Amino acid sequence: MSAKLFFYPEKMGRIILLGMEEIMGLNGMNAVLRLGNLGKLIQDHPSARADRTFPFETVSAIMQALELTYGARGGRGVALRVGRATFKNGLKEYGSMLGLTEMAFRLLPLSTKLHTGANAFAELFNKHTDQKVRLEEHDNKIFWHIERCPLCWKRKADEVVCHLAVGLLQESLYWVSGGKAFNVEETACIAHGDAACTMVIDQVPL
Ligand SMILES: [Zn+2]
């Protein structure tokens, strides 16, 4: 029996690779991809199409290759930075879809912006990718539960490993709040045996 396959849009794969190239340079990125047996992505660079053709297996393999290349600790730092770069590049592609660029949005109070922004961002993943995100809000925190997660797809790990999502959320919060920094922490991870990969966002800026 074969399991159902899940995908990101091809352009999301492209945006992640762009982020990697920005952080580690073309040669560095290619070295990581080769180490992860992903050399096909070097020859066959993902295009900017919206079709869901970029497999979760590939996303997860890229994250694993970062750890192989830089070690668990170093890989975490690189994945955080790639996540931040990924948000910036993704914004060019998906920004208008998020509907957060209007002046009316800019004028909302911070807590409303965070609530609205998180919901719009979660909806983007839920509607346009096979990633599933569920939001929860209490105690001045937003809980970003990734219930089907490409970053750690089919992995087993002793610790949480979805660092790219942390970087991505940090940068999105910085952008939504107009330049404030927030604490974001992954507190649970499917690779670690948890039901979801949970990112806890502190709604009070640092
Ligand atoms: Zn995960």
C-alpha cells in the first residue's frame, strides 16, 4: 500500500532554495544539495509555477542536509536564517494574497495585526499547499500548530528540528508589526513523536 504524497507548490520550493542561496552562496547551497543526494535540484531548478509538485520528502531532505553539513547546532542557525530569507522572498510572491499590505491594516492595534496576520498566513498554507496549520491563542501567546509538516516529514529526531519555520515566523512577525522582534520557540515536533510541530509565539515584543 503506498502512502499519499504531499507537496508544496513548486514556487515555494524555489523560494526556499533562493533563501539558501542568499545565506550560503550558490556553491554552498550546491554542496548542501549534493550531500543530501538532491543534486537533481541543481540541474533541474524548481520553476515559479504554482502547481503542487515539490514533495514534502524533498523539503525534509533539504533540512536534514543542512544538519549534515553544519552539524545540529550550526544547521539550526543556518535554517533560522534561511527561514527569514524565505519569508522576504515569499512576500514578493504571496504578499498581495495575504492582504496585509493595505494602509487600513497598518493602522490596526498590534494585537489585532498579529491575530489577523497569523490567520492570513495559516490560511495561505492551508489553501495553497498540503501543509496543515491550526492556530490557537491564549495567555498572550499564539500557538502555530503544524499538523502536517514538510520540514520534518518522515523524520525521527531527539530534539525539535523545524527551525526554518521559526525563522519564517520571526521574520513575518517583524514585518507584520512594522519592525518589532518577538520570541518564537518550537516546543513540540512530529519528528520527536509529538502530534504536531508547535511554534509558540510571544505576543509581547522583546
Ligand atoms: Zn515539523
